[in-house]
Amino acid sequence: MNQKKFFVDFEFDTATGELRRGGELVRLQSQPAQVLGMLVEHAGDVVTRDALREKIWGGDTFVDFDKNLTFAIGQVRSALGDSADRPAFVRTLPKRGYQFIAAVDDAPRPLSSRDGNPTALWRWAAAIAVVVLAGSAFWIWSSRRAPATARTIAIVPFDNETGAPDLDRFAQNLTDAVVAEFTATSHGRFSVIGNAAALRAPRDRRDLRAIGASLNAGYIVIGQVQQSGGRVRILAHLIRLPEQTHLWVTRVERTLDDPLTVESDVAHRISSEFFGKL
């Protein structure tokens, strides 16, 4: 049985949970990858919340299923560049579950082989032209309403300042959770950038103005993971560019008995507080 599935320009391996776009690996945590795998394997069908709970979380009654499922779906949408309001991949059916709506193949399809009919190909080309023109018109209209920089948020990977290498993964996963939460919360009002190379510069060589200029970002989020006794302290800063004005700082202290829950809870709090200031 073929374990690789192809949709649009993505390739997903249902056995390993690896997602690639144009050959490049797209970061996706284990549970979100399992959710995506189940949706892709049942593309076109409604996958119920109960089915997801049973398949992925099983009999684990010590997790907040609703919160973890919402987080996982947010991560999947973030990885695919999808939107809950205008989905191209994952459609939500309230109180029922989710449906993968993109066409899924067992092998990559070249554009020319999707339909050998010249008339059909012409229709495809015409449709693409209409979309491009419409997109250009919208971009011109929207750019006149507000500067593009005012609608772009860059999220820098959180710095692990504890000196403990085992918290590097926690800091990275927390960053991913914040990116997913911001993407889900923005509802298309903001563009969220979390994987650009400019964001991965070491802290001592980090130039916030240069990052903002290169990504055309009007806001930047930076964060720190610190340790205090047996607890971790998480600081997140919302900064407006180019003036580097602090708009808000969120501070949270938690134990790491359940890192996944902490990541989800903290990301939700940061998102809620920051979007209240935008």
C-alpha cells in the first residue's frame, strides 16, 4: 500500500508523518501529523471528533481533548497555509468533525496530465488568469486602505535562557504553538510569519529593525524561556516596528508536568493578550 499522499504541491507520508512542500520539509509535531494523516486517508469524508479521539488519544482521559484537538487542527492549518474561514484543505463541520477537501493522489500529477483536453486546459488557464487579476485588484484595493507592514506579524523563535539543553525542544514547540495560535486567531486580518530564515539569527546578532524591513513586518514577537526553581518562566514581548516600541509583555510561570498542555495554554494566553492590543 502506498503510504505517500500528494495534494496540490504537498507530499505527506502517512507512515512517518513527514510533510513536504516542493520537496522541503514542513515542521509538524506528532499529534497534528497524526490528525493530518487521518484526514488525508479519509479525504472527502467527514472524520468525526470521536473517531479522532479514539484513534489518536485513545483511552487517555487525563488530557483536555477539545483543547488538544483545536491545537492540532491549528497546527495543521498553519503548516498548510490554510484558513478556517476560507478553507482549501481542512473544513470544520461544527459539532461533527473535520473534512479534508483537497484532491488527494497516490502519485504526483504534472499539470499537463490532469486533463488532456485542450479546451479544458484553456479553461484552466482562463480561470487562473481571472484569479490572478482578481487577486491583483484586491491587493491594490487593500494596500490603499492600510500599509501592508501594519498587517504582518513576525514571530522569532523563543530563546531558551535556562542553560538546560532538554528545554530547547520545549522552546521550539512553544514557538510553533504561538505561530499556530496567532494564525488561527487572526482570521485573515494579519499575515503571520514564523519560519523565515531571518528569524533564526542568534540573539546576539538579532536586529529587529532589519528583520522587520526584510519581512515587511509591522510587529514582532520575541520570547524567553527561563527557569526558577522547579518552574519555568515564559516571557513574550509584542513590539511595534520600526520604532521598537513595547506594546505588551506576557509573563507566565508553570511547571512542566505536561509540556504539551503548557505549550497550548501559554500560546492561547499570549495570543489573546496580544491581539487585544492590536
